[in-house]
Amino acid sequence: MKKYSIGQFAKIINRSQQTLRNWDNSGKLKPEYVDPKSGYRYYTDKQLKEYNGEVNKDNKIVVGYCRVSSSKQKEALERQIENVRTYLISKGYQFKIITDTGSGINYDKKGLNELIQLILQNQISKVVVLYKDRLVRFGYELIKNICDCKNVEIEIIDNTEKTEEEEVVEDLIQIITVFSCRLQGKRANKTRKMIKELTEDDTSD
């Protein structure tokens, strides 16, 4: 296990050595090892990860999960990540952020698979998402049941309720978009036109 002197650790986390001494005295952050002869303080990689929010004391993490539907939404994904990160920091959580790019009805995404694996391995205490449908478009109850079995809480930042009409339109657009990717030629063009009309009608309302 790699060890850092108080000077090295202070530099890495952008704090002063005196701050670390104060934290040691108050019990906020004690060094993992103190040389019995010299009295020098040493910190470890594990403590660095804890400080950076990668793990917590019981080795479980809070995961912020962020997803957009396509690579064209790169800026939207960055904004979502920033919003989730700011929220997690404000709550004082020690966290990790997992991202995905893909449809909410595609359950074989890299990030979602990683998230579920961490849940099943008892490595997560809480999953935080900006909106409920960022997790999955359909099958939310299934994911929640898995979380409940593992005592993992799902925390939704924005619980703004949508109308039934808005939810139906969004669901239809998701379904049609996924299946239109399998079509070619005239049928694909017709499907894309349908998606455009649905989107425009939803926006005008």
C-alpha cells in the first residue's frame, strides 16, 4: 500500500500541512500510520480515495448515474453530470459517477451493467439520478426491487411530475426511435418523419 508523507498528502488534496494536523487532532482525518520514533504522519491510497469521494468508511459508495439517449447530446450529458456532482457534494456524499449513452429501453448498456453489478456485489449504498427516467425508461420497478433486496436507496433529485400525455409521448418517441434504427429506405424515412411530428406536437403543447 502506497504511503504519503503529510507534505505529499497536503499537496495532493490542495490543503496545508497545518490543516491536516488540525484534522488529526480533531479526529476528522487521522493518518493511517505514525512513525513511533520520528512521529511523522503517513497517509494511504485508501484515505486519498475516501477524501476524493470514491469510497466511504464501510467500503460502500454512492453512485450518481447519468444518461443521455445519443452521442449528439454530449453537452446535455456534461450538464447532467455537473448537476448531479454538485448535488452529491452538497449532500456530503462520498461518490462515484457512472455515465451512459443509449436509449432508456436498452438494458445492455455498459454503465447500467456496471451499476447493477456493483449493486449485486453489495458495493453501493445509494443510487442518485437527476430524473427518474434517466435510470431506465421502462422497468424502473424491476431495478428498484433489485436495489431494495440489497438495501440500496434510489434518490431522485428532481421529482417534478409530468402529465400522462407528456409521459406517453416521450415513451412513444423512445420506442419508435429504437425500432427505426433497424429500418432502411422509405420505412426509415417515414418513421423519422413520425418522430419529428411527435416531437414538434409535444413542444408546441
